[in-house]
Amino acid sequence: MPADTSQTPSGAARLLTEKIAVVNVGLDGFVADLRANAVEVVHVDWAPPAGGDPEMAALLARLGG
């Protein structure tokens, strides 16, 4: 006879019962909101090369080899 798993969270439901930790990449606004809600967060200060301009990024790539 299988074990009774009716009280055991699984899948997505388990995410709601566990401690949350976040790695935030580039979006400063999220960091403040997460910390205000006592979420453990590591912020990585990142932006796309050349400010996201594809032409400038291509030129920079050519300069870099």
C-alpha cells in the first residue's frame, strides 16, 4: 500500500513553503522590494553591452576580437 502523501507539498506548492533566495541581475527596483519583504537577495549590477544598442555592441565586439 502506498504511503499517504496527501499532506506532503509537491512541485510548485512546495515553493510556497520553503525559504526564498533570489539572485537579481540588473534591475535595481526589484532589490528594494525583495529586501522590504525579508527575502534573501544578491544583486548583480549588470547592463547589456553598449546600453543594449545592437549596432554599438557589434562594433565593440569587432574591437574586442
